[in-house]
Amino acid sequence: MNKAYDKSAKLVCESLGIDLAELNDWNCCGASAYMAIHEMRAHLLSARNLAIAEKERKNLVVVCPACLTTLTKTNHYLAEDSRFKRTIDAGLKAANLQYWGNVKVRHLLEVIVNDIGENEVKSRIKQKLKALKVAPYYGCQLTRPFGEIDDTEFPTILDRLLIWIGAEPVNYPLKAKCCGGLLMMTNEDVGLELNRNLLDCAQQNGAECIATICPLCHMNIETYQGDVNKRFGTSFRIPALYFTQLMGLAFGFSRKELAINEELISSQRILEKHLEVIR
Amino acid sequence: MIMYEDRADRRAHALSNIFLHAVYGLPGGDKIKECLQCGTCSASCPTSYAMDYTPREIIAALRAGLLERILRSNTIWLCTSCYSCTVRCPSGIKLTDIMYELKRLAIEFGLAQEGANAAIAAKLFVDIVDKNGRMAEVPLVSRFLLKTNPLGTLKMIPRAAKLFLRGRMPLIPHRIKGISELEKCAGTLTEALVSGLHPPLAHGGED
């Protein structure tokens, strides 16, 4: 349901010279749901992906914070806990797989900001976003629980990237607060409440759009925005764009190439205001 | 020697023991002993306002031998794994991991009753991943609705139509080639043994 993230991330990586190769026959990481039913089986899902990546001698780059957290957690526990490692190794062995612990798991945002850096990103810009006011929404699992990428309470890595492409990140106190994840489906009342708060905060701080780095966060604040309005009598119309879509616009890609035409809440008006050329 | 008042008391003790055994097995798990009952977890939790028992109360209940009421409540099914509690706990308790353990326990002993939608969704998620090696949103959502709110499926149709018309509705789930590898991995585990050892608890009711 998120070709937009996939398409825009691939285009941005191509522009930046990041050579992406899809992990061969990767499986679902299990996210939060699988771990709620099985513990070690959930870790084995991560372990298989890590084993395949190690065999291909590649590090893993992910765009979803849930994948980041589950893969990183398995990685850490393998290094910290020998009994855990024995169980995982035995499981992998039964499938003729093995993992020695040599794969690093990273989020694309962090790779772009830290490995590629400001000068390289700026050199690809065809048009800056002319002070487009963006609420940088990090959500939960990019920085929590490990805090390796950025601060667990008030991260700024996305804010910095937005400045590089000419946007204006607004103050966003709820930037790392929860969108509810799957709660929108399993407990709509709470899901809507959490997202109403996120939208309200963005609006109050003058945001014209919200930048996301997680497909589930994006779904909750964009696809269900109409439901928030219906429930609370609000009239939010705040488009949500992936950080790679915003980068793509600055790099000169078209709305269709970046799958912006698939949005449910139109960003046309704000893009026309802040971009010289919209293809 | 511990004197038990009655069967319920014995059962409560057994449940707590099973739970603690599992928690101590988690990396960093025995930090749970150092809970100060400060309430930082409850205050940080985005959904604690809707919980029958707050995160802090879980550990209080455990200490009072009242774990079962936690497992029967909506509390654990409102946890979104946001990890706010985990990063702020002054005792370094990995409360999110403990929440996962509670979820698994509640399901294993058939205690998940109230607010069990999240449990149903999680089981469907596992079922789809076990069959395909990948997640597929359309079967997840449609099967979930049919199970929990068949009439509510009608409400979903306008949203589904909007997504479909914008090409955001992937209809065919992809199955990975290495699905048998995942099966072989899982085959080495003996996680499911616990409930077999404690039949009275597995029934989830008074015995």
C-alpha cells in the first residue's frame, strides 16, 4: 500500500549513487504483531534475513522503522546473550543457514544524512522547496529503543535533511510520539485520538505538510485523516509526504514518478506555492 | 514451605512463576525486580489513559499475586510498542519486551478476552506470514473485519475503493521461495510446551 515510499526511495538513491539491491527472497520481519504471539520464531524471521544479507556480503538498509527495530534487536541479543544465540543458531542450521553477526542494519534516512552528507545531497538539488513548512514526524521506532540513530525524545536528523532541501521544519513537540500503529484497526477510538493530537499539533505549529519516515505512520495520519475529522468535527487537510518524496521533488522528479498522484489528501496547492516547477 | 489459601491462590502463584521465569529469560529481564513503582512508564505511555491497568500497575499486580487480572484486561492489547517506557525507566526495565511476554502468555492460557481485537489481528498476521513469508494487507484487514465486525466491512468499502482507484491496493500476496526454510527454523523450537504443563491454567477459567 506504499508504492510511494518504494518508488521515491529508489529514485532518490539512484540520484545519490546509493546502489540498492533487493535482499534475495527476504521475508517479513514480523514487526510488533508476530512477537506478540511467538518470541523466538519472531527472532528467527530476523535471523533469516540477516543470514541472507551476510551471505551476500551486504549491510541492510531499511525504510521501515519496525523492520529496523526487529532486525536490530535480534542482532543485539545475538551479541549479548549466548543462550539466545544457541537457540537461533540451531534454528538457522536446520534450514542450512548461518549467521556470524556481521551485518549492520540501518535506516535509509540515516544513511543519506551520515554517509552521503550535505554537500552531495545539495549538489543534486534542481529546485529548493522554498520554505515549505514541514512538520518532521519521526514516530517511535526510528530512535527507540536503541537511540543509535538519534535522540529518543527529540531527534533532529530529519529536520536537518529538510533544511538541506530548502524546506522549513516547524517546531513539532509531538515529533516522536506514537501514531498508534495497528491500533487504528484494532481500537479505532484510541487510534483516532492519537492521530488527532498529531495533526492538531502540526497545524498549531503552522505546518503545511507532514514528513514521514514510516509507512504505518503515513497510513494513520493520511489515509485516516478523514475519519479523524468525522469523529472530532475537525477539518484537517494536511498532506503527508515521505521524506524521499520531498527529496525527489527537490531533485526534479515528477509527481507521478514519486507517486504523489496517489495521495488521498492533495499536496497540489502547497507544492504550487513553494516550487518553481512541478512536473 | 508456602501455604496456599486455595486453588485460586495456587493458580495465581503458578501463573506468576511461569511469567517471571520467562521474563528472567529475556536479555536484561531480571531488572523487573528493581521496579520503584515511580510511574514514569504510565505517564509516558500514549495509551495508558485507555488501559484498565496502567503499565506501572502491571508490576504492582504481579507482586500482589494478581497477574491474572492484568492478562484478562485490555491493558496489554493497547500497547503499541512505542518503547517510551523502556527508554525512560530509571531502573532500566525493558517493559516493552515484558509486554510482549504478557501478550504471549495471555494468548497461550486463553485469558485474552476484553479488548482482544489486537490479539486477533496478531494471530492473523502470524498466519499470513507463516503461509507466505510476507505480509499482505488486504487479507489481513478483510479477515480481521470479517472476524470482529462483519457489518463494519461495509464502512471500509469507500476507503478501500479510494485506495484501489489510486493503485494502492495490492491484491495478490507474494509467497517467498524459502518458505520451507522458515518452517524448518521454527521446527527446532519448543516454545509451545509451557501450556501443556499447566492444564488448569490453559482453560482460562475457574477449575
